[in-house]
Amino acid sequence: MATTTTSFTITRLTTTTNRLRATSIYSSNNTLRHRTRLTSKHTLKSTTFPKISAIISVGDKLPDATLSYFDSDNELQTTTISDLTKSKKTILFAVPGAFTPTCSQKHLPGFVEKSSELKAKGVNTIACISVNDAFVMKAWKVERNIGDEVLMLSDGNGDFTKAIGCELDLSDNVVGLGVRSRRYAMLVEDGVVKVLNLEEGGFVEKSSELKAKGVNTIACISVNDAFVMKAWKVERNIGDEVLMLSDGNGDFTKAIGCELDLSDNVVGLGVRSRRYAMLVEDGVVKVLNLEEGGAFTSSSAEDMLAAL
């Protein structure tokens, strides 16, 4: 949620014997070819990660709340959680803020791209919820060229977000975001939560826990120059929790087969890096989580904690 570099950043955990580092790349559209290139060169260990608990839990019935949106005729409408979920199979996913980089480039596009597949599996509605007003959600929908794949819902006062215990206080954020929503995705059937994936803090927030488990260095690597990485570090108020490293020419990224050509992107991003997280011991990859499509499901700090 920082600058646009967020989507193409690596947070790397690497180790030598007792020195551990961990790695996570923020990017999308992974292919089997790239996964194979990595796995063929390194020793890997498969890891199954536990789901993160939340105030709302699997098996709970969702509390009702009123949300607003603009329909296809540009008319402001309201709906309720009960209307969205009663006798239906519904996916609800939430983002901390409309137009923010990770939300715009990763989370939302992933559901838009996979909407046909999800609906083919019986999902009636896919809805994106944010603590933004309906006008902002409408503008975001237009900017991302979204049709009826995803319903863009405003939880303007955060009533639903607070009711399920997913509020996130970002008042101290440099741009003053106030109270927003944590990032999550849930599958709801007839008002009851069947699957819940709730994201916890990132590598900066989890750095103490990671280091308590033997991690000496957590380094964020991006195909950006060192000046950009320095500016990003200052903007995010990062201290010694994470080392911000520049892979300016993308030499390392290309060497491990994780380059991502975004030359055709509307803002011309050129060659960047894919999203992954890896745990390395004595130069050998022990855990590798390489994301599929626009997902951000297995390369978080929580996943690395679970792997240690």
C-alpha cells in the first residue's frame, strides 16, 4: 500500500547455516515454467500453512449490515449482507483502500480475472468491500474497467468491518488513512462463513517474531534503483526491521527465472519481478511459495513464520 513499487517487491529471507533470511516477491501472473526453473535448481520443502484466526470465524453467521454501491445505470443503491448471502454462495473480499497499489494491482484484478471460473463453480456473487464511500468505489470501478464481474461495495462508516472484527487503524499512516479494513477473502454460504483467509501484518510488523525464530536479516529486493528503495524506506518509516535492496538491472531476478515483463503496462514498468516468498538455509532453498496469477495467498510474513 505504499508506492507502486509494492506490487513488484521482494522480501527475501536467506540463510547461511544459522543465519536466516526470508523472501517474498510482490507480483503476479506466475507460470509453471518459472516455478519449474526455480524448483529444478534448488532443494525445496512443501509446507502447509495454517489459516489465520479472526474475530469472525469459520462456521459463524455473518452479522447484517447495509452497504452502498452504484448500479449499471449509475444510480446509488443499497444492499444488505443478508440479501447478498441468503440462500446463495457468495465471495466477499475486503481491501484497506480503493486505488492503493496492492489493492489495485493484485487483490482486485485477481478476482476479476478469476470471476468466470469462480462463478462456474457455483459462486453467485463476488463482492469487494472497502471502507471508502460509494463515489470512491464507483470511480475505482471505472478506473479499473470493471463490469459485472465484481460488485464494488462501500462500507463507508466501517459498520460491517467493525462488526466482524476486521478494522485496521491506519491513522498513523503517512497519508492519514484512518480506520480501514484488514485484507481478507471469505466464502459465505447462506450467510455462514465456510472459508476465511485473513491477512495479518507484513514483514515489517512481523520482523521481531521472525528474528526471534532465528532470522538474522529480512531484506526487501526490488527491480528499482537504490534511490527509489531509499525513498520508499523513508516514506514507510522503516528502520532496521527490513533491509531495502535494489536489484537495479534485475540480474538476480532473471537468474532465478522470476522476471516479469510489464513493458506493455499502461505506465510502462518494464521488466520487474514476480511475487514469491522463500526460506533459504546455507544457500539452499528450503521453502518456496511462488504465487499464481494475481494472488497473494502464500507469500506473507505469516506464511514464513509458519514455515520456520
